[in-house]
Amino acid sequence: MKNIRGSSALSNPSRSKRPYLIRAMHEWMGDNGHTPHIVVDASVDGVSVPKEHVKDGKIILNISETAAHNLKLTNDSVSFRARFSGVPFDVWVPMQSVLGIYARESGQGMIFSHDTDASERKVSDADADADANADAEIETTRSRPHLRVVK
């Protein structure tokens, strides 16, 4: 199997879909007048967020055009300058720390696995069993909201 540049797809692992999906969802939310928020695992190495706003190891960040100044959504990270309780802060989060993106108004969005994309890792029988158990757990908790707005 060859990709467009002629190199073998098997010797060149594909890039994570996460940054592309985040950029697409961010654009879609903006076009629909919604406010995009990302959920970040603040325990990942390299995350630079105001620690006093971290709850249960996570932080929810407003990445709308009006709240996130100089927003950059690259393949490697999300970065911007924002005010937290009136104090400016330069936020930088590695892309793998972004757990999800959703619209504040509707709750619509996407949740990402904490690990790498499933297509980027080999799945063992133990992983398949763990995924099945996680799917069952998700089904039992769907009736209650998974995200909350932090002001």
C-alpha cells in the first residue's frame, strides 16, 4: 500500500487524528455560534495551565475566539493566552493531554481516549477485554452528564 508521496504506509505510521478532529470541531462550533471548550488532563507532562483552576486532575478551557487570544491548534499542542480570575496566563497543552472538545451551549462534541489512537497501537486480547469492560461501564453511566461547566 502506497500513500500519495510514494512511501509505504506500513513503514510510515499515520499521524494522530486528534488535532485534525479538534480543529474541525472548533471551526464547526464557531460557525454555529457555539463556545468551544476543551477538557485537559492536567497531569500530563508539559501541561502549562493555572494549577489553582485544576479540579480532579482536569481543567476545562474555553477556546473561543473571544477568550483564547493568539490561539494555535497545531498537530503537537494547543496554545493561547487567556485571563483566569483577571490574571493573564500563557496556556500550553500537548495534544495528547486533550481528552475532549464540546460546545458549552449544547454539550455536543467528541471525547478522545487517554492513550494513543486505536489505529496507532496494537491491540492485545487483554486490551480488547479492557475495552469491552470500559464500553459496558460507559453504557451504565450514559444517563448522567460526563462533563460539567467550571466557571
